[in-house]
Amino acid sequence: MIRKFLASIRSAASDRKGVTAAEYAILAVGVVIIVGSAVTLFAPQLTGAFSNIGVQISTQQASVTTAAR
């Protein structure tokens, strides 16, 4: 009975599935924190960049439409 108990403890200690899942969870949280921080930090620059791209696309679209007539 004690041997079975000790054997089950040994097999649980050698099972790395739970540890691996915890490591991936910690890694995922780290990635979320880094990406969230980067977005927060660069939000004004990103907004300006995408606004400029939108203006350029609209300008080119208007030019193509005018030239096609």
C-alpha cells in the first residue's frame, strides 16, 4: 500500500504536462503585457500613421477616378 502510494507520488513528480502548461501560460501573459504596453506607448504615433495612410489612399483613389473620366 505504501509502495503504491510512493509510486503514484513518483509518477506525479515525473509528469511534466502540468509544468509545461503553466510555463506556456506564464509566457502568454508576458506576451500580452508586452504587446499591450507597446500599443499604449505608441498609440498616438500609430493613429497618426494610419490617418496619413488613409488620406493618401483617398487622394490616390480620387486621382484615379478623375483620370478615368
